[in-house]
Amino acid sequence: MRKILLAALFVSVSAIISCSEGSKKPDHESAKSENTEDCETSTIKDPNEVKPMALMMRTMADYCDTMRLKINKGEKVDSIAFPLMPFWSAEPTDSSVLETLFFDNAIIIQNAWRKLMSSPENQAANYTAVVDACVHCHSSYCSGPLRRIRKLKLDYKAE
Ligand code: HEC
């Protein structure tokens, strides 16, 4: 019994290792790979250095991935499964973003998010307004993730 358990453990550990190695892209492949989502000015690559604002952004992007699929299937989304992330009060990688235009954009997305969650009707249109708000702020502040954000649109088709 012990041997079987050990064997199973070994298999799963090596599967995890090979999986994470397999997902790494070789350096010579396009400098801007799918996984490059940092802001263009950001040079921080150490995962321990990821700031709270960046983490909340990743969570929001993950939420949108899921919401997109649900809304396209006609399922409802709500703020229990997808709470609004208070990223505007979290520490950013580059504190120079914390200016009036940034906070104005943050208010736009807060309103769009609340509208999406508070009205079960028109979720497609209200979700589109949320993604437009992501794009709007990212056009001013952090253009790196725009490619990822475009994939959050309801009608995005993988090529
Ligand atoms: C008010 C402006 C603003 C809005 C709105 C906004 N972002 Fe961001 N986003 C930023 C800034 C600034 C950063 C850089 C954060 C940092 O590095 O600390 C960022 C970073 C990101 C990142 C990269 C995080 C990483 O891994 O380093 C992703 C992905 C992202 N945003 C997705 C989204 C999505 C999806 C939305 C909409 C649901 C959104 N953003 C809305 C300003 C905004």
C-alpha cells in the first residue's frame, strides 16, 4: 500500500514539474508573449514583488474570463461570485499612477461594475461597459494588458 502511495505521489509531482516547465516559453519566441501582461514601464519580474494592485487586476481579469462565458451562455452573474476589487486603494507597482485621471477612471469602472451586478437584465450590455472601462483606463495607464483585456469582450473569437 505504501509503495503504491509513493508511486502515485511521484507520478503527480513529476506531472506538476513537467507541466510548469512545458508552459514556459523559450526566450527566442516573441519578446511579447501571451504572458507578458505587465505595464510596459514595469521592469519587476520577481513574483514576490507583485504589488497588491497588480494582484487585484489579475483577479478582475480572471473574474471577467468567467463572467464572459457565463453571460454568453445566458447565465446571471452577481457580486457574491464576482465582488468589486478595491484596486484604487491598493498599493501599485508605480505610485505615479495615483493621480486624478486614474481615480476618475476608477469611479467609472466602480459604477459600471455595480450596475452589472445590480440589474439581472441587460447583463450583456452592462458587462460590455465594464470591459470598455478596463480598456479606457488601460489606454492611459498600462497598455501591456490591453491584448488580454480585448479577449474579455463577449464577441471575442480566438484566431
Ligand atoms: C483606473 C484604471 C484601471 C482600470 C479601470 C483597470 N485597470 Fe488594470 N491596471 C491598471 C494599472 C495602473 C495597472 C498596473 C498595476 C500595478 O502594476 O500595480 C493595471 C494592471 C493590470 C493587469 C496586469 C497585472 C499584472 O499581472 O501585473 C491586468 C491583467 C489588468 N490590469 C486587467 C484589468 C481588467 C480586466 C480591468 C477591468 C475589469 C482593469 N484592468 C481595469 C489600471 C486600471
